[in-house]
Amino acid sequence: MNLYRVLPAPPEVYDLASEEGQRDFLELSAAMGSESVRAIMVTNSAGDTVDDSGTSESLSRGADRKVLGLLRENADAVIVGASTIRSEPVPLPRTTPLVVLSASGNLHGHKLLSRGAPGERLVVASAPSHRESLAGALEGMPWELLPWDTEAPPEELQRVLKETSSSGHLLVEGGRKVWEFCAPITTELLIATIPPPRDSHEGIPPWWPGSPGNWELRSLFTDDAKMLYYRHEIAAAARPGA
């Protein structure tokens, strides 16, 4: 399972089946600074993140699942929406808190998967009034409630996560409502896409908020299945708080 770096030069091959290849990829992909919000997604050439069945399963191929697994295990917290865990299997990271955003408090029918790792931690960000409903949906699964005001800006969620779990580097898996909600604080985009994208924005989907000109392409990879992996960082003038 190889990743091939196209940019920056020179070309390089990363064997993701080896510890050395994984380490080298993570070093190249390390977030800058003490805080970051990285949105990661798999899209088709039109920028869609789900197929007709409402899941991303048919979009996934090549090394994208391995890349996601490496990045989520090396983040300080992983953020995902309630609709995603109801529509497709989502494993709890072995070493990283999984934060589920739920405005409605309805997680019934979720497809969360526990692998029994000692570092698993499930956090549900929702209104305290939803505790009973959440407890019923998550019966038998250890979890904790993070009180969340859905009307508050994403900066508030980022602040609370940092205070409660020392989460300086956040990985946002989505779905789309969650990506759009977190867009104002997002500092990095990693888009795995089936080529060729139908726009001229280097993989950035047309629905992503704001101007594509706010982003700078830092690296580009491909793999044995010909997926493209675009890694963008927010331009200095467009960074949150700039």
C-alpha cells in the first residue's frame, strides 16, 4: 500500500504497510503550530462526500482509509457528526477521543464500533437536556457528555475541547454539516478524491465555504488506485483571528 508524493518535489514513495513509511508520512503531514483544525474528507470528482446510499463507502478506495486511520490516531481529538455515525460504521480511535456532535441528542441506530482498546474515549457534545436520550442510545458503551450550545460559534466548541481534553490538534471527519460548521476555524484541508476533479480548485469541493483563494496547496499525493490527495493550509491573511 503505497503513497506517491507528487508535490513538493522531489517525488517520494511512502510504504504505508511499514512503520518507517507511516512515520515519514506523518512527519510530512504534521500540523504547524500548537493548534490546528484539520478537515479530512473523501469525495468523488464532483465534490460529493456521500453516494446515493448516503454513505462514503463506494467513494473509498486505495490508501484513503489507511491515511485517515493514521491521522485520526495522531490527532488530539476527532470530531464527527451524529448523522455520520448513524449512516455508516465508525470505529472509535484507539488512542484519541471521538467527539460526536449531536444537536438533537438522537444517536439511536448508531453504528459506532468499539475495538476494546484501553485508550478509547467517546465524548458526545450535546445539550444536557438530551442526557437521558443519549444514555438510552449508547447503553452498554462508556461515554461522557460535553455540554454544547448549538447556537454558539465553532470557536466556543474549540475552546471547550481544549480545556476539557487538551485538544490542540482537531481532526474533523464530518459529515457536511459538521465541516461547514467548523469551516471558520479550519486551518487545513486534506481531500482524497477520485480524479479528475471537475473544478479548478485543486480538489476543494464547490460547497466548501469561502474562497478557494484562501487556501495554499502544500502537498499532493497519489496511490496505487490513482486517488489524489490534496493537502491545503489556510493562507496567513485568512487564518482564524488574523
